[in-house]
Amino acid sequence: MWRRSLLRAGMGSSRIAWRTDLQRAHRYFHSSRPLFVVKPFLLADIGEGIRECEIIQWFVQPGAKVQQFDNICEVQSDKASVEISSRYDGVIKKLYYDAGDMAIVGKPLVDIDMAEIPEDTSELGDVSAQQEQSKSEPAAAQETGSSQIRTSSIAEGMEAAAMNGSGNSGRHRSLATPAVRRIIRERSLDITKITGTGKDGRVLKEDVERYVEEPAEADKSSAVAAGRPRSAPTQSLEEETVPLTPMQNQMFKAMTRSLSIPHFLYADEAGIDRLVTLRNTINKNLAQSNDSIVKKISFMPFFIKAVSVALEEYPLINCRVDLTDESKPKLVTRPQHNIGIAMDTPAGLLVPNIKNVQQLNILEIAAELNRLQAAGSTGKLSAADLKGGTITLSNIGNVGGTYVAPVIVTSEVAIMGIGRSKVIPAFDDEGAVVPKTVVNFSWSADHRVVDGGTMARMACLVKKYCEEPELLISKLR
Ligand code: CO6
């Protein structure tokens, strides 16, 4: 999904440049081959200012023969996963990284020996053949003589990985199609721990699903890293060191950057009985309506709209801090209310945003929230869904917990936390005890640019719109 937008953002043009280069290299290759010998193949600039990428997996190992455009490895940056293909024909001499390492843009990825093309290629792992095989699914129809060579070289690759004791650091991970690998990555699983039941041990989608339901004992450590609950108590009392999942790596970097922001927390309680009544009325009607694509709404669309309407009065809370010139910090105002929603997905925390909330009504917000939730739960959020947020809401209420102190990202100046609503005893105007539905709203703001008074006033307005939703509705266009 990210790959598509990355291609649009620049990969496409760099591929074209490579191709022209290639054509030149190809001609040269045939006329003066001995001059090239071993050539380091550098990790090219993949755009968007990306300086390093994680090596997700290698498709080659030392000794493998490659041709131009054969895939060498798959890398993952902050924004996308990309398959890197060879610019040259030759034989891989050296891999500079293990899977899981961070590769630096502009530095060597592999060494390719362009002179060493053996006469009898059947002795080498043929990468193009391996890739062809791993792309075709199901693989049952591979019966030709050449496919036997492929099969053995793939088997060698897997054996080598096993001999390396290769978990994440293996040089050549187990077989799976790119689609299955993506599912594995999104769920932060380790492919080497999943028993593949496809041809030559290929990991199939159903193997992943079976594994998720009943993870093998050996994978307890990756379950720990991904923060999933353990299904059974472990016998081992030894400490383990496990790598961060790709999602944790991103979270680690984003939250480390957030440390540069001096946060303050402001919290209050809102009584939402009228909102509960309004929502019930709307949901009753939606359930009977054939017109609406939304069949039920949660409280979130109201909270989101309340924030957007309040932002009209407090645009500072929708700004970002521009530190391009650190000696002269600036504020960038943003007319769009692209409201980020912290989402608890199978892959971990993701924050897609609903664009231009200022132009949407409650049902339109609900429809977009449903779309993002469905995309989040199936690993289909796009780069566009994740980019461009201007403020975030983090509702922990569906998971549980009354209070939350959320953390701001560097492209925003505030975030709202929402706890689980509950019914408490309260006094009415006559002093009688009555049931009251309350929810805790908390706000973290960047104290470099937002003062407590401004945040409190904005928070009180959001609370008012949630306590008196008729007022919110009166503001809708
Ligand atoms: N109170 C009571 N009930 C709630 C609440 C609250 N706050 N929120 C949801 N729910 C109910 C909701 O009404 C649904 O119940 P029914 O109406 O009976 O169907 C049910 O929980 C499920 O709601 P759902 O989650 O499907 O929809 P909702 O629109 O409320 O929330 C979401 C969407 C994407 C926000 C949510 O699904 C989600 O992923 N929340 C977790 C967000 C998260 O992980 N935040 C932590 C980020 S890290 O902030 C952070 C500082 C740290 C802690």
C-alpha cells in the first residue's frame, strides 16, 4: 500500500534513471567485462528524505547469480516497504547487513562480482528462478528440470538460515509470497517461527492464521516484543533479549522525538447523558434506514466534531511548530482539521486521520471512521490515511481505563485523551442523588506555544459541545 504512493512520490522516476544507467552499464558490461570485477551496489535514495531503512529480508545470499532487475532484498523505511532490484548481472559476493539491520542510504548493500559469471549456472542459486518460484502461488505446478535446480537452491537457502540460527538476523528468511510476508510484518510475527505447509515449506496465509491462534512455544519472545498476552505461563526463568518489532521501531523513534516537547496535562470530566440519548435516537433511526451506509455510530464522531468546531475558535491548537530555523521557531496555521484517531490495530498503534472534519457532518465522520477502522484491522491503511494529521484523539474507552495522559507528536501541538465512560451517582439541582454518565477528557499540549488558559478554554468548549450536543448540532453547516 505504501509502495504505491512511494512510487508516485519518486521511486518511479529513480527506476527510470536506473534503467537508462543500466542500458549503458549493460553495453559496457559486454565490451569490457574484466574491468568491473567486484562492485559495491549502493542502497539508492528512495526519496522523501529517508536516510535509513530496515532490511526486512534478503532474496539472495553470497554465491547467488543475479541479473538486472532481479530482486535483491526488501527494505522498510518509516514510510514504505520497497523491493530493491539489481542494476547489474553478476554474482553476489557479500551482503553488508543481516535481516533486521538498518541499512544506510548511499552505502553499500551488497558486493556484486560482475566478472564471475560461471559457465555452469546450475551450480549456483539462480535468484531470478527463486523469485519466479516464490511469486507463483500455489507452487504445485513446478515440475521441470530447471525447477529442481531452483528447489534445491531454495532449500539450501533455508538450510543456511537454519544453520545461522536465524531468527530475525538470518540472511535468508523462509519462503512466502510478498502478500503473505506483508501480513506477517503487519502482525509483527517472525516468519522463521511459522511452520509452512506449502511447497518446500512455503508459509501460506492459513499457516499464519493457524500460528496466530496457537503460537509455538518458540515464539513466546516475539509475542512479548509485540505486547501480545502470553497464552500460557512460561517455564523459563531466563532473561531474553528480543528485537523491537517494526511497529515498535517506528513508535520508539516517534516517541523519542516527542520527548523534546514540554507537555502539560489538563483533565476534566464531562457529563454525557444527553449525548447518550441523542446517540441512541440516531442509532435507532440508522438501524431502520436503508439510505445510510452507516448503521450505527459510536461516541467518537461527536467527540471529533466537537473538537473541530472548537478549533474554529482556537486555531492555535491545530497549528504545528516549525523549527526549520531553530533560532527562530514559528507556528504554521492549518485551515484543515485533519483529526488523527489513535487506533488499536492487530499490528499495533496506528494513527490515521479523518481529513477536513470542518466540512463533514456527524454521519460523514462516522462513515470515514468506519472505513479507517476496517482498513486498520486488515492492514490496509494507506500512506495518505496516515499522513497530514493536525491534532489527535486517543480514546482508550473501548479497551478500558478512566484516565489517559496522551503524548503529542512533533507535527502537532495538542492531543485529547478519552477514558471509558461510566455511570456514577451525582446530585441534581434539587440535591437528589441521580445516575450520571461521565467521561474523562484529558489534554496534553505543547507548553512552548500553548498556555494552560488557552488549552482549558478550548477543552471547556469541547466539553460543552459534548454535554449539550444540541449546541454542537446548531453549529453544523
Ligand atoms: N466509553 C465507553 N464506551 C466506549 C468508549 C468510551 N470512551 N469508547 C468506545 N466505547 C464503546 C463503543 O461505544 C462501542 O460499544 P457499543 O456502542 O456498545 O457498540 C465499543 O466500545 C467499541 O467501540 P469501537 O472501538 O468500535 O469504536 P469507537 O468509535 O468508540 O472507537 C477507536 C474507535 C479507533 C478509537 C477504537 O476502536 C480504538 O482503537 N481505541 C484505542 C485507541 C488507543 O489505543 N489509544 C491509546 C493510544 S496510546 O494514548 C496513548 C498515552 C497512551 C496511552
